[in-house]
Amino acid sequence: MEENIKNCPHKISTTDRLKIVLDTSLFVNPDVRNSFGKSPLEAFEAFLHLAEQLPSMEFYMPPSAFKELLYFVGKDKIPTDLLLYLFQKPPKKYELKCPAFLLYELIEDMRERINKGLRIAENAVRSAEKIGADENIKDLRRKYREALREGIIDSREDVDILLLAMELDALLITADQGLIKWAEKLGIKWLIPEMFKDFLVSAIKREEIQV
Amino acid sequence: MEENIKNCPHKISTTDRLKIVLDTSLFVNPDVRNSFGKSPLEAFEAFLHLAEQLPSMEFYMPPSAFKELLYFVGKDKIPTDLLLYLFQKPPKKYELKCPAFLLYELIEDMRERINKGLRIAENAVRSAEKIGADENIKDLRRKYREALREGIIDSREDVDILLLAMELDALLITADQGLIKWAEKLGIKWLIPEMFKDFLVSAIKREEIQV
């Protein structure tokens, strides 16, 4: 029987199921979620309805990202039976290994950001005489955070998503450019998030033909 | 013959040579180098003289750390034939793997330091009215650097040393508390640096008995 599955290009065995790791940004970022729905809740529900029709795929989200999503979507508003189609799984962070050159990149990145932060702080001190301290500090905070949290992975949630995709050899769907940059380094499959809905719809059509 | 070596607890085969990775701090940090010599050059020469008498050990330093050391010691001052006893080897950074949980620790650490930096910048802005901008910026730089480069690995040189010790399963000798902290996480052998000279002297005595 396994032989049969192998010989038939259209049939997918359960072990061959495509695993897909989703990031919260897919439902929260307005530019990306629009194809699914107008609000995070609407977008998430639309996704779950599509996922329900795709037994050939497994959808995953790390619990840390899911918690973030619930914050935007509202815990009580999701039809709970639909949650069957999205697994919440953290990565095996004490078993997984990552290439050592990543440490160099992280540290290099950290140094650059720290230096940027110092430049911003210096400018704030210089302009302290011109504008009031309160206004200045507000401005400093905004600039500092912007400069230091840009374009790279900087949270546990980000690492969870990357490692989970690595562990499952999954397709990563995210709107976060920092995550995509690291997916490139780690050889993780990824798809332009704006195309994700079309991808799901096409997959459903293919499954219907095969039935 | 291999059998013989195994049965004799005092003989060391060439494959069993103890590998030792050295950090620059050993010769630069005054508290630690004192047992070897008063200046970095004196300390480094004293070490090389001991290493020469220890065919049962192999000493390594990453080129990045060695370059740093030359800066303190003076390039032309080291007796070049003695350099035979210290290998300069970078780690295989594109082959080595490190445990994924380290990514979480690095990122957590980075976030804490970034927040610390912001607090320091805020204080500098607040006191900008009291003390002059120039003095204030000098003060800011010192505090910022202190806060953000404390107790953890934050340079390519640090990563080189850790990964090289990991790769060679070597004994790490460093006076850097940040490196020791990470050696603990990675299961790398390390020795209190103040005891390193005694360790070498004892090893030489043991070798003499065996000849």
C-alpha cells in the first residue's frame, strides 16, 4: 500500500503531510491579513475554515505566538472546535542545535544596535537644553526602541517560531522581515505571506480533484 | 602497543594530549597574570617557557584573541621559536552546532541590556540641565558601555574562544567571568586562572618523573 502511495503523485500519505508554521503577524499585520479578513478575528476565522478542508496539511503555532494572537483576537470569540486545526507546539529548545555562525551574527547585530542606541542617547542629551526634559525623554524612548528593535529577531516569540519551523522542517508563513531574514540563513522554507490564502485555496481545489 | 598505553596510567599517547584554550585576559588582566610576570610580555614569555616543557599538552588561542594579545605584548618582542608551542586556530564556525536554548539566553540578555541602556540615557537627559552637555555625554558613554558590556559574551573574540574550546573539548583558561558563565552552560572544562601556573608547574614535574 505504501508502494501505491509512492507511485501515485497525487496522493499524500499521512507521514508526508506538509507542516506549516504560522506567525501572529499573518493575522495582525493589516497589509497581510487583508486577504483573509478585515479584523484579526475575521482573518483568523477565515484561515481556520480553510485549514479545516485541508487534511493533507498540519498547521502549527508556538504557544507564545498563540498567546499573542489571542490578545488581538479575543479569547472567547474563536469557535473552539475549529482550533482542532491548529496545533500549539513549542520547539524542543533543549534538543535542537543551531549552526554556531549564528552566534556571531547575533552578537554583531547586538553590537551595532548598542552603538546606535548610544548615538541616539547622545543626541538627546545635546538637545536637552533646547526642548523640555519630558518631551525629550518621550522622543528618546521612541527613537531608541525603533533603532534597537528593527529588522532582527529580538524576542522569545521570534526564536520559538524559527526553531519550530526548523524542527518540523515546516513551511514558515510570516510577515516579519526579521524572521524571513533568519529563515534564509537557516534554510527554512517560506512563502510570501500575501500569497498564503491563494496557496490554501489552490490546495483545497487539488484535494477535491483527488477525492 | 595501544593496549600498553591504556594499561599504564602515567603514559600519555599523542591522541590523548590535553588541549588547552587560552584567553588574552590571562596575560592582560593584572590580577591573573601576576603569577606569570609583571607585564603582559613577561607573563606571556613565562608561559611559553613552561609550555615548551610540556609535550603532553597542546595550547591553542583563536587568531582573533592572539591579535589582541600582540597589541598588548608587542609583535616584535616575542621570541618566535617559542611560538611553536601555541597554535593559532579559529573554530569551525560553519560546522559547529550549539544548543538552541542559547539563542533564548542571548536574546533575553540583549533585551535586558537594551532596557538598561535606555534607563541610563533617560537619566543623562534629566541631568542635562544641571551639568554641561560635554561632561554629561562623557559620563553617559562610560555608564552606557559599562552597563551594556558586562558579564556576558559580546564580541567575536569571546565566541571564538568558546567555540574553539567546545570544538577541541579543551580546557579553557580565562579571567573573563562572562566566558566562564558560558563555559558552564556549554559543559566546557575550565580552571580558575590564578591556579594555571601551578597547574603547569605540577604537570612539568609529573612529566619529569615519567621520563
